[in-house]
Amino acid sequence: MNSPEQTPTQVYWRTTLKAIWSGLLTAFNSNKTSWVGLVLFLLVCIAAILAPLLAPHDPLEQSILYRLKPPTAEYLMGTDYYGRDTLSRLIWGARISLTIGLLAIGVAMIIGSLIGLVAGYFGGKTDIIIMQTMDVLLAFPSLILGLIVVAMLGPSITNLVIAISFTAIPPFARIARAPTMAIKEREFIEAGRALGYSDLRLMLGHILPNILPEILVMGSLWLATAIRVEASLAFIGLGVSPPTPTWGGMIREGFENILDSFWLALFPSIAILIVVFSLNLLGDGLRDAIDPKLRDEQ
Amino acid sequence: MSSFVIRRLGFAIVTLFAVLTLVFFIVRILPGDPAMVILGDQASMEAIDALRARLGLDRPLIVQYSDFMVGVLSGDWGTSLVSGRPVIAEILKVLPATIELTLVSLLLGALIGIPLGIWSAVKRNRLPDYFTRLSSLIGLSFPAFVSAILLLLVFAIQLRWFPVISSGQGTNLVDRLRDLALPAINLGLIMAAYITRVARSSMLEVLSQDYVRTARAKGIIFSQIIWRHCLLNSMIPVVTVVGLYLGILIGNSVLTEIVFNRPGLGKLIVGALNQRDYTMLQGMMVIYTLIVVVVNLLTDLTYGLIDPRVKYK
Amino acid sequence: MKDIEETQRQPVLCVRDLTTAFRVGGVWKTVVDRISFEIGEKETLAVVGESGSGKSVTALSIMRLVSAINGRVQGYITLEGRSLLDLAEEEMLTVRGGSIGMIFQEPMTSLNPLLTVGFQVTEALRRHREMSHAEANKEALRLFDLVRIPDAPKRFSEFPHTFSGGMRQRVMIAISLACRPKLLIADEPTTALDVTIQAQILELIRDLQSEIGMSVMFITHDMGVVAEIADRVVVMKSGQQVEQALVSDLFDKPQHPYTRQLLSAVPKLGSLRGIGLPQKFPSVEKTIKKSNPQTISTEEAEKLDHRGETILEVSGLTTRFPVRGGIFNRVVGNIHAVEDVSFSLRSGETLALVGESGCGKSTTGRSILRLVEPNAGSIKLGGTDLMDLTQLELRQVRQQLQMIFQDPYGSLNPRKTIGASIREPIIVHGIAQGFDADKQVAQLLTQVGLKPEHATRFPHEFSGGQRQRICIARSLALKPTILVADESVSALDVSIKAQVINLMLDLQAEMGLSYLFISHDIAVVERISHRVAVMYLGQIVEIGPRSAVIENPKHPYTQQLMNAVPVPDPRQRRVRTGLMTEEINSPVRPLDFTTKILPMIEIGANHFVRKWE
């Protein structure tokens, strides 16, 4: 059955990885819009990574001569109040938004899912206490929550990541808990207990792989929200401190000059819109793919 | 039914206490001495100590806690460090504006979202469905302040249909409506996007249920099936989402209030943060907590109204 | 039974060359292939088949409830001469619920939970018979009485979740009868119900049929039910019509090989009369392993009794679950799931636990493994009382006592290859590592009749019966001495059931395994068990050798149970009385309740009956 070079464990992992890969492909293919979302998002990520190469000007370089200029050949998206090139700031700003978003969601995904897993698995009092806390945090306006945390801690990338992940943990806990409770009732879990498996093994080895799709879909959808929240916080004035370019901050400055230089607010707005929309497309398409009820059935 | 209501009420009260306690500790436990944060690094030790005494931060924690709780319950939420006026008065001054905006936006969102979601579900995978899904997805992708700015640009600045600055305190109805229009449309459309999606997926789920199959086997006309059998059943998740997103709505109202320069809780809290108005901040957190708990309670009670099975849980 | 001249009158329903196809992933798949049959007045036609045979789709096609977008129905369907496929949708709406009534399988989900039961009945009345509200209410109450729902005026304005499964099915029947249909289509209406409730519903349908004068199309997979109620039978397999005959002809002289295979796989209660030991199912088409000769004479059977010493002794087992309610979610009562249960099990023996919903048989199985914690009692496995052990010590003992579950789909982790699932217990308990573990997995797979190469596949690539065999292989990995089988074959098709039972019997002969066989299917129990215990409301009411308990029941509940089992022989149709509306009692009790435990009396060789009032 096995060739001598492969241990059973290796065969197992190869088969499992192949299954995951084909599962992903099926999911993407069943809903073509998710491809669009993925491609768009990846384009933005590539642009952010290649910022030093792509940006035509130094985003921090001020110019007294060319302040508040509309789009020209040299400054494709115009300049802001300090004469800085909007396009370059836009590309560099992508880095901030994406970094904060990805880190915040990554942290929230791990912590939130574990919390939801534990609550759903153990049930009873543990569950009630955890979920009541999560429910209250969940209902708390996430922007306000983020606002308060950042105000207390001070605006830096780390603190922004903390603030945003704090608001994202309860939804992940929720989204991990419901399928955990459903799967816990399924007989392969009970079979595992009859076979003498420990709770830890059941939670991490059996339940977690089965709730991963839901968590990942949530991840892509919340990444969109995280980027929105980061922009909102920057708009209020609690984003990463200037002169570092952030999209929200750019819109804020644009808002102050809205009556005469509307392009300053327009371009970063479009940028946010594209990123958030592509992530929504991606997450939505994936979610339709994995939820059997929403598939094309009659 | 009454035991259900009592149970939920009791629960809400307990949650309120728990969260207020949490608020109390958060404000005190976060890094950085509040007095120092308020006065800045350059302040002298005497000034800091004086402020701490004035804020009551030098007393034992238990005393502070009981003072806080008693204060909250009796309506004494402290005095604003910036304006000198009672916090609760400041909050009550702007609360009606926020509530007005929230409720109107919610109504708008529901009036647009629910029928659109249902229509989209019934015409599944055909043109109306694609159109609705796409537009709701786009609607969701706008950060509230972006859409607010766009609305402002187009309708207020270019077309001059609505005032650029709305005070929210117009004397006659027409003025108030004009002030309310753009902010409410902004929030309402975002709300509609969320509600459309949830109404659609909920209706799809209900349509695939066995009892709908039974109704069809009874020969009931399709429109009556939707109206009698599906509508109420599909509203349950919608109620959940509305309750949940009420929080988002209140958050988004901050952004809308800033863009349209409307008075409200949002502007108040941003102001308090910027000016380090410590007691105001505390009061703000209390009011937000109250709102959240009340919304949760109302959501739960609504379930009890719609779903007869809930009372037996 | 129908005589010839009656069938020559115009048939109520006439189906010719009915073909239904569905579009799945862009490709059209034929699910029903040229089915033809007729149903005469007051006649009952049974449509029989296993899962995937297309019998439900046939019914939906007749009702034109098939999706217009992804489904295609062709052929001729006439109801009293009127072609149904040619009707416009509005006209079809009058037919549905008006001329043809339909009831479905799942009573728990077929009623709208947010509308009162009364409304759901009057809705049909107002739709088809144009009654006013008052008239409809009156008629609905009359229908409630007709279907024998007790306390009708009160229950009229209650919601479905306060009704039991059997009661909900009666409501469904009332709804479908509201408009005096010519034809009632019943799609597996009793499959989800307990056997005594099933008997009540079948009798109700028969009575109503003669009162109202309607025809019935009864879809089922249960040959016993077919024998009970059908006049004629259509057998379906993979969408095709395989045989059609009068019911007596079908059972006596089945023509098609599939029908014969189906009938041979159906356990017939009473067929083992006189034989003391478990017997395999005869001539099942695909046998898994080389098997012993099927029918053995009694003397030879005695010689094959390989049972050994007693290895499990359960005594005084009691398990209760708290019921919470009230304002503060306090404990307001208890479910007395298992009350003072005692029995013993010998090595190589199969003891069956039978009973209906709520009797406590599943909980007993779980309590023995301490998957739920019993409140009292002792479970002695080879001298050690399992109740004394800590969780850690229990893990060791778990190797000897294993369990197979009901749902072959849910029993395996869908994200693990089946090889990994079988290997896991071996590794967790340190029995073997690496290649040794792998060799054991291959061995186990072969033992249950699968190929070792299958180990790299995932559960969804296997059928229900194969998955159940994989679960058996997994539970054998720890080399247990006792296997608790909790409704392990209940979810399988008839012919697959027989294969798995045969496999279990082979394994028992090879390995000296003991089984605690928990089931509600008494006919299956008859074939596999040495001894039978009957449970009701958490207590064992009768226990003894299989032939004694099944052929000669003494306790009134056992008698009622045996009486209710439909026998797949039309000649043995019984006229039932007195079972009309008894619900199965619920074991929920108030806090301070102490169960009265009456003593067991020995009435025969090893045959005990509990005293009753």
C-alpha cells in the first residue's frame, strides 16, 4: 500500500492537502465572482508590496509650488495641501491599511476562534459566561470600541492592530461557536470519546478542521470591515500619526478642502471602495460556495 | 409569557451591572494615570495630585466603585472637565438627535431592505437577484464617511438640494426633515444593504423548509404562501441582525455626524477623546452600555412575540 | 383485495411513461424512467423501493411540485380522465390539496411552527371549499375528531411544537383530507414514527379510506407496511419500474430478481420460530465473506452455541437528566431515562435492548460506556466496577467496551481519510506505531470486507453501508470484547441492513464478540439476538431468550409491541383494535418523584417479567 519512502503520516498529509486544494478550487469555481474579488485584492496587495517601485514620487516630499493642484501629467492624482503627490501617498497608504487589516484579523481569527471553540465545546456555565461577554462586546458599536481603545493607548500601528482585533474577536467567537456546537453533537465526536480521545484532541484535531471553512470566509469578510474601521479611525483623527499616509487620513485632509479640491477625497475613497468591495466579493462568493443551503437547489 | 419577560428583564439588569463594572475597571486599569494623561507630561506633581483628588482617584477602589454605581443609578454621572456642566445634561442634550437619526435610518433601511431582500429571494438567480446582490454588496463596501462625503458633494454642494451644514434644531418640520435627509439617507442605505442580504438569505432558507412544501401541496397560491407562511418566519434572523447592526449604526452615526456637522453622541465622544474629558468619557461609555443592553432586551422580547417556541426554552 | 371487475372501472389515477429528470451541474439526470401504473377507486397502491429509487420524485411529479427550472416531467398523468400535465399552474393549484392530498415523511418539520394548528387546517378549507371562517373552524374541529386527536377544541389553537410526532402526522392527515380528495399520496408517513404509533396511523388511514372512499398511493421502503395495507404494489429501483403485481402475488411469487433479493433481505418476525440462535439472512446478493450454510436444523443450531462466561454485569443502573425551567433556570424536574436496570452479558452473546422513543435504551448503552454519567448502579466488567474508576483509568477500560452509532454519515470525521480515522485509536492508545499501525488498519479493513487501498479515501466517497463497516472496523481497532450497537443498522437500506447484520454475525463467530444490540426494529432483532430485553419508561419490563420473549410475550407492553410490528406477509394482516390514540408516555417526572420499582418474576427458563399493576 505505501511505497517505502513515505510514512503513513506523510501519505495522510498529502491526501488531506490535495483534498483541501481541490475543495478550494471547487469553491472558487462554483461562484465566479469570488475569482474577481480575489484577483482585485491580490492586485492591490502587489501594488502595496511594490510601493517603492510603483510610486512616482516620495510620499512625504512636500512642495510649496504645487499645492492643491488638480490632476496633471506629473501628478496623476493631484497634490494635497502640502504639495505631496496623492498617487504616491495612495500607494504607500495601501501598505498601512493592508498591514493593519491583515494583522488585526489574523490575531482576531486565532483568538476568537479558540474562544468560540472552547465555549461551544464545553457548553454549560463556561459557554454562558463567555458568550454573554462576547454578546455585549458584539453589540457595542465596534467603531466606538475601537475609538476608545486607541484613545486610551495612543495611535500607533500596534495599538491600531490591538484595537481593531479587539472589536473583531467577538464575531469570530460567535462564528466558531455555532458550528462547534452542531458538530459536537455529531456522532464522530461521541465516537471519539468512546474511543478514549482527550478533549484537546477532539477540539483541535476533529472539530477545528471542520469549522475552518466558516472561519476563513468570515476572515475575508472581516478583513473588509477592518480596513473600513481603520480608515474610519484615521478619518476621525485617531489613525497612524501624520505624516505617514493613510487613506482615512487623506480623506480627512480632503474633507477639509472639499469645496475646492474634491479630488483629494475622491481618490482615496475609490481606493478604499475597491479594496473593501473586492474582499466582500471574495468572502461572499466563498460563503455561497460552502453553505449548501444557498447553493443552486430547488 | 410573563415569566419569559421577567426572565429577560432580569437578565438585562444583570448584564447591565456586569458591563458597568467592566466600564469602571477599563477606565481605571488602562495604562497611564488618567490625571497624567489629562494634564500631559509637563505637569507638576502637585497639579497631578490635585487633579487626582478632584477626580476621586486617590480613594480606595471599593469606595470609588460604590460611588460610581450609586452615581450612575441616581443620575449623577459627574461633571465634564471641559465645560463644567453635568455630564448627564450634556448627553441628554444631544441624545434626541442621535436617536432621531438612528430610528429614521433604521426605518428607511427596513422599508427598502426587507421587500428588496424578499423579492430577490423569490426571483432567485434571475436578473433582479443579481442586481440586488451586486448593489447591496457595493452599498456595504462604502465606509460610512465616504458615502457621506459623496452625498454631500453631489446633493449639497453641487445640486444644492440640501443644506451643507445641518444643525438638527430647525423649528418647523420641513427644516428638520431637510436637515435629517442626507444623514438619514446615508445611514439608511447602508442599513438597507445589510438588511437586504439577511432578508434574502433568510427567505431562501425558509423557502426550502418542509412546511413550505406542505403549503404548496395544499394548493395555496404562491403570493399567499410568501405572505402567510414565509414572512414572519424569515423575519427572525432579520430581527437578530437589526439588533446587532444597531450597534454598527450608532458607530457609523459618529462618522455621519462629523461629515454633516450634526450634533449627537458621536461628536460628543470624539470631542471628549480629543480633549481628554475623562468624566465625559466615562459617562459616554455608560450611555452606550445602556443603549446596547436595551437594544438586546428589545430584540429578545421581539423574538418572544414572533416565535411561540421561544417561551419554552 | 380487489376483484377483477372493480379494477375495470375508470381508474382514479392513471400514469403512463412518467419520466422525470433533474439538471445537476448543467447535466440532465433521469431520476424516474418511464413509470406506468393505475390506481382504482378505493384502492391502495404501494410504491416500494430503497433510497434513490425515485419513489418520492414520482409523487412530486404527479403533484407537479418539481422545480420548473431545473426539473423536467414528461409522460401522461390523468386524474379521473383529466390530464394533469396539461393544466395551467392556477388550475393545478386547485388540484393540489383539493383533488389530491399529500402527506410527507417528517412530521416534525412539515408544519409551520409560527402558525396555529387550527389555522393550518382551516387554510386548506377556505382555499378549496370557499368556507367562511366560522364554517371552516367548525369543519376543522370535525376533522380533528375524525383523525382522533383528543381534546380537539383546546388543541385547535395551539402551535405544532406542543404536539408529538404521531399527533402532528394526524394533523397533516386532517389537512390533506380537508377537501375530500380523490387520491391521497402518502410519502413514507410512518417511517419516522415509533412502531405502535405507526400501527395507529396505518389503521387510521385504512379507516378513513373506507369512510371517505378515496384511493391511496403509499410510498414506503418497509415491506411489512406494504403487506399490511396495499392492494397492489409497484417496485422501483434506480428510477425504473421493476415489477408490478397484486400484493399477494408479489409476496408469494416475486418475478424480478431485485424483488426476490429485497424480500429475502426483509426480516420477517416469526420466521425464526423454533430456532434458538441467531441466523444470517439468506441469499443476499452480494455476500461480503464466505458464509456458513444459512438454514440449520435445531440440533445443529444448539451445537453452534459458542457463548461463554458472563463478562458484563449491570445492576441497578439509574441515569437521570435534569429539566430546567422557570424564571431562574432552576432544575424543575428530571427525565428518568434509565431506572434500576440490571442485566448480564456472556461472551459471544448478543443481548438486544428493544423499545420505543423515550424508553431509555440508547441512554442505557451510553451509560454503560459512561459517555453519560449514571446516577447510581454498578457496571462490572470482568470483576472491575466501571463506576469506581477515574476518567484516566476509564480510558484504559474503554478499549474493551466499544460502540457503533446510528448515523453512518455522521460517525466519521469528514475531513479525515478513513485510514486515519481507523488508525487514530491505535496510536492514541499506544497499541502500535508507524508501519505496524498501518498494517493493523489494512487488516481491519479486510476483516470488514473492504480493500486496504481504500484507506486513503474520504468518507463521502463511500456508501452508507460501507461507512458503517468502516465504523465497525474502527471500533474493532482496540480489540474490544463487547460492542454496543446503538441503532447501527436503522439508517441503512433493507438489503444493506442484511449485509451488515451478516457481517456482525460472522465477526461474532470469529472473534467471540458480545453485542448489546439496541434497536427498535424487532424483526431485525429476531435474527441477531440470543436474548432480548424490552424497555419501557426506563425500566426493563421483560427479559429472556429471544424465542421466549418474541413468540411468547407475557408483559402487556411487550404484547402490544409485538402486535404492532407489521409482518411482510399479506395473509397475516391483523385487525387491530384498541391502540387508537395512546401516546407513548414521557419519562419526565417532577423533582421529588420516586419511581415505584416492581419486582421481576421468573416465568420460564431465564425468562423474567416485571410485575405490572
